[in-house]
Amino acid sequence: MATATATNPQQGLLQYAAFAQTIENDRHYIGDDGSLHIVGEIVNDLEVPLRGASVQATIHDGDGNVVLTSDADSLVNVIMPGMRGPFDIMLENGGQIPKEVSVQRDGASHLPYTLKLDYDFADPKRQVIDVTGSEITRDRHKNLIITGTVANGGEITANMISIVATIYDDAGSVAAVTRVHTEPDYLRAGESAFFVVSVPDKEHTADATRYHLVAESEEYAAVPEFPIGTVLLLAGTFSAYVAATRLASSRLPMTSLIAAANPR
């Protein structure tokens, strides 16, 4: 279950509150280092960009009592309308969760939790930071490695460029997320650069079937997303040159919207 809250909305923006689902594809797992992860995606169904988006997880026991809470920020700093920002809430050493909370159910770990989304509204950014090509392989230790190129289609230098990777399992849930910065972490106008992303928790990406990349900088946002179904993880090496598969418009359908002066 997920709820959404807008905090400190900027004045002068037309604001909306959406009752469509705003957190999708979430799941939990124990990572290779023994930490508990709750991962998923924040979906921006609104007509304005979001910044400072964070997700709080509340974990319950079998009687519905709160055991603990923890939160994490979206790995994408500014989530443009119709786009997604993954998150990874991590509790080291399982967060000292009592064993009776996480039980085995049909061979799968069960963890009762609820998710709450908080965010601010942001001014629009030009969407000109583009992942123009990518390739995914497994190294000799079976870790997933994504390499590719990112380009700055703007008129000024883009600073603090980051690449966010989301890996999906065969059920469509988020299997793992990670973020890296390019080296160097800036691109002059019209330039491109090479990047390498190492995906953690190889045991939980063994059944991965899809992946998705987003690039952004301090000045610019990512270009509209390409169709996620075009990026399938095949056996061996897969190359996805996505420049020709961009959508003219990636905005999601707006459903059940009401105007709100100060949505909470």
C-alpha cells in the first residue's frame, strides 16, 4: 500500500493530487551483504516535475504493530511528468527485524510493509541528457555490467551527470537499482561520454529480463523514456541502441485527478 504527500509546493504552479498508483513494482529482498532492501519505482503521473521525492517504508509485525521505519530518496533527482524514479530502502543486517516478522510463505519471504511517498514540486528542466546506446554483459563472476554512452544535447555544459539503472525480474518487479556518475562528471554542449554501471546483488538479478537507464545532470533532465519493452535482457550480450526508439511523448494517462491548493 502506498500514499502520497506533497510538501512545500511552489507558488504559481498549477497543482494536482492524483489518486492513481504512485509507487509501482516494489519488492523486498536480502542482499548479498545480508542487508534488507525494499526497492521500487516512483511514477510521476502529475503534470509538473517532482524533486526531493522520498519513500518511507513502515514494517509491521503479524499483528499490524509498527516494528520500524526507514526511508530513501529517489535516485533520479528531478522526475519529469510521465517518468519514473527508482528507490532502494536499505536496512543493514536486516535492520534487526524480529524473525517472526519475515516468514516463509510458499517458499518466498514475506514482509508486511507500507510505503509513503513525499515530494516537492520543481520547475521544469530541459530534457536533453540522452543515453544514446547501451550494452549489458555478465562478467566471470556473473555480475551484471552495463556500458554505454550518454550525450549532452543542450547549449551549455552539463555538470554532475549521473546514470540510474533499474533492473526488472521476469514478473516486472524491480530486482535492483543503482546510480553512478560519469568520469569526468561533466559534458560540454554537444559532447558524449562513455559510462560503466556495475549492478549489485547478482543473486537477485539472476532472473532479470529487462533494464532501464535514465541520465540527468544538475542543469538538465533525461529525455523522454523509450518503451521499456524494447530493452530485453537476452542470454550473453545484448546491445540496445535506443536513439531511434524514443517516444514523441511519454506522458502517462492522467486518471482521477482533482485540483488541490496544497495537497497533503
